[in-house]
Amino acid sequence: MHRIEHPHVAVITPTGLRPERLGYLSELHRSLLSQENVAWEWILSTNGVDASPERLPPEIATDPRVKICSRHRPGAAPARNTALNYVTAPYVTAADDDDLLSSRSLAVRYERLVETGLGWVAGHSADLAADGTLTTWACPTPVGRHEAGEVWTYWPSPMESKPPMGHTMIMARTDLARACGHGGMHKGEDYAFVMGVTGRSSGELLGHVVYHYRDHEHQWTEQADYRDQAEYDARVFAWNIGKSLHRARHSGDDTAAETTQRAEVSR
């Protein structure tokens, strides 16, 4: 197997390499191997642990398409942001270390991005139960094209719900992803990314399921203490990002519009 010199898409996965999740990580790798009609690179960014090859499943450690970004200090936002430094592909998406990609996950979004020239294209996410049952999440954002800032309008209250689209649903131009980043919150860094990308560039939500979100007892978001003040602070932070970008796009203020246009990278 040879390293892909010109991958189409990069997949970023932060991971703590926790023993109970290594089997899931191998399954994610197998789902990458099943991807159709698209060349990929996989950036594994460790979240506070050493990423020596012996700690990785051997099939991952020996895959030349895998790049290891070893970070000894914890933090999901720094792990995701640092991983962007290692991306060589023109488009980037994300997958958590316990989830799976459908076989056309990368291709269907990549092909639409190339066809339209949009800044981002997303697909739907489905919850994956232990028995293999998939239940599609009916996200508040409707299928179709959305102008910059429009996705935020489907998020009426940061205190009552999460953003109206999931971070892992989105594939974006790499330069746009770098322009937005993931903020620096202790948690909810993905919320800031969603609002930044959809607030700065037009995109499209497809009707295809592209992501399988695994429902299991070790999910951090399912722990009793996850919904604390830091979680709500992250929601409000992201909601304000979306609000500010939406206002800059729709206020009619030439200065605000010019500022936002400079923030959006050129296509």
C-alpha cells in the first residue's frame, strides 16, 4: 500500500486511545477502507497521550495514509486545530474515534463540493444502536442550499438545544476550515466550528446519511456530568458566533459586510 500523494479529502479524528475505544477505532478505519471513489488521508490527533505505534492497532499503525499528530496535553479544541496543520487535501471532514462512515460518506460530499464550488457540503447523521439499527437524526436545518449565516437561523435558543447541524456531518474546504478553527473551549469546540463555517460561506445539506453516531455507554456526551455550565457556555459562545456572522451578512452595513467578506476565504 502506497501513501496517497494527492488525497482528495482529509479526515480528522481526535482520540485519547482509550483501551475500551480501540476496537471502535479499528472499525472506523475499516469504514475508511470501504470508501468509494475518493482518495483520503486520516489525521489522528491524540488528546493528551503519546501516539507511539505500539499503542495503535497494527492495521492503523502500518497504513501510510494515516498521519499521527501526537499531543501530550489534553484538549479537544487544540487537538482538532493542530490536526489542521497536517492536512494536505483540499477538503476536510471529521469523525470521532468511536463512530463510522457510510461507504459513500466522503465521495457524495466531495463530488458535490467539486460540482458546486460551495464552501461546505453536509449529509445527515444516523444514530447507531448496539444491535446495528440506524435512526437518522432529523436535524433542524432543512435539506438544500443555505447562504452564509442562514444555518444559525434554525437555532432559536442555545440553552434549549445544540446547533442545528452536527460538526461531523460537514465537509468543508480546508482553507475555510482553517479560517474558522474550533475556538478554544473546554468542550463544545465543534459547535464553534459549525457556526463559523456555515456563517462564513454558503453550503448545502444533502439528504444522504453520511455518518453513523455510535450510541454506547462510554460516550462522553452521555455522562451525567456532561451538561454542566461549561457545556452551556460553549453553546452560547457558538450561538453568538453565528449571530454575529448572520448580522454582518444581513445588516446592510457595508462595513460589516466587507469585514465578513474578508473573513471568508476566496473560492
